[in-house]
Amino acid sequence: MIIVIKPNTPREQVEQVMEEVQKLGYDPRPIFGTELTVIAAIGDERTHHTLTSLNAMPQVEKVIPVQKRHKLVSRETHPGDTVVNVDGVKVGGNNPFSLMAGPCSVESEEQLLSTARAVKAAGATILRGGAFKPRTSPYEFQGLGSEGLRLLSLAKKETGLKIITEVLSERHVEEVASHADILQIGARNAQNFQLLIECAKSGKPILLKRGLSQKIDEWLLGAEYLLAHGNGNVMFCERGIRTFETYTRNTLDLAAVAVAKKESHLPVIVDPSQGCGRADLVRAMCLGAVAMGCDGLLIEVHPHPAEALSDGQQQVDFAGFAQLVKELQPILSAMGRVA
């Protein structure tokens, strides 16, 4: 860290700051300039005090971190792209573009199996489907729970698709991990740090969605929790943030895709369905996401969206998904990717 001292501070007050820096475990290196004095605090900011408390000293102008707080997630630590292995399906790096598709909620065996067959035929390799559903109202459909997990396993057995589904609480981690190939941490739980730690301990690949109003730095630090607890198989998922705009359900932040790819080595997935909340805009959001360099898409698909028990307005039907996959091909080729 760098501690900037206020102008015209007497030498003995500078030495007081150096003493505090040393007490906190750093090696202070003062640089006395003609107009400005700074102290370089040498030490690992991940394991030492952050030194921000020094702002309380009247002679300190400001404290500037040098190391990124998301050290393990940062490209400074890991310059190359991380490839996440999902039970044989590789996501990220130079591997084929990942298509994850399926219904918002698992509703029945017929609904899920017909969807699994359709998305696989169109090119998907991973089946999405919510068994446990976080809903704003307690009176809305909450998912089938354990029965939904059983149906997801059935769909995997029949189609060979890998499974991604959301974990809502720490008590569900073991059960969900026994059925799913990817544990999804949803927007509402993006900063539920105890849940992050328990999911990390499962050893399963994890898809970390961005929180409803989460800053990019906070999103990166959420992934840092997962890596810091021994799980490097992590993917980011941009799914839209809450802004003042009401035309769409959320505001899909495609700039966040570029930032996450620049700052981190982890794969980045985009969920255009949650991102805009409108099926008629999903195609445009997908094309934009691919052009921004994402590693995959997480798309909601339903056999009859008008009959869906949750979020029917943002789900595309089978024909729409198949057409969408075809329209992605020119953009994928331009980006040097194959589906």
C-alpha cells in the first residue's frame, strides 16, 4: 500500500505513521519529495491489515491499495484463461462455445425431458433447470425441490446433457451436488458468503451470478471467496442489474463481460433471459454477448412459455431456440469460436 502524507507535515509526524505501519506488519519505506511525502508499505495485503485505518491519523492524506483485493481471481496471478471441466465438457479458453439451456423451473417429467431433447438437438451441452426457486412472493411457485433434482438426473441419463441448477441454502448443498454438475449461485445469494464457502467445499464447478445491485469489484470478490476456499472451477455469470430503467426487467451490463474478461482468468457466461426479462429481446442480447467475448450463454427455454409456472415472459420456445443457435454462428465465427 501507499500512504500519502499531507503537505508540510513535520518529520516526526511522518515517523509516527511509519511506526504504525510497522506495528501492522508492513515494512515502511518513506519517500521524501520536495512537495509530497509518501510511505510505501511493503507486505502482502491479502494477509495483513489493510492499513485503511491510518486514514484516521490527521497527517495522512489517503491510503492507496496497490495489490488487487481479488488476487486469486486476477489475471496478474493467473495470466492464462482458466478452463472449467464440467464432467468432460470444457468451458472457457479456446474450447467450443458453451450453450446452457432449459426451463426456468422444472415443472414435470414431460416438460423437462421434451426440453432437454430439444435443446440438445439444437446444440446445447448443458441443461439448466431450477429445482429450488427463489421467488419474490411466498405465494409463487417455489419449484419441485428434491423431485426436481430427480427429474434433472433422469434427463441427464436419457440425453447425456450435463446439469446446472441453483443452490438456495447451505443445507441443500450436499443434496444438489449429488445431482448437478454445476452449482449455480443466484443473484440473491451472490454475497451469501457462508453459502459460497459451502459450495466451494463441494468441489463441484460453480456458476456465480452477479447480484441484483452488485458492483463488479464485489462480484470479483465473491469469486475470490470460492477460490480462496480451494475451488478453482468457477464461472462468472452476468445476468443483468437493477437500474432506474423499467422497460426491461433488468439492465444487461455487457460492459461487465469485457471487464470480467480483462480483470479475471475465469470463464464468463451471460444469461440474457434474466438479463432483460423479455423473450423478444433475448436474440439481440445473445448476439451482443457473443460479440463482447463471453464463453457461453445460459438461456431459458420452455415447450410452451405461456403456460410456464415461472417467468414465462422471458423464455423462448423450441423453434425460437433452434433459430437463435443458427443466428449465433456468424458472430461466433467472427469471434473465432465454434459452438
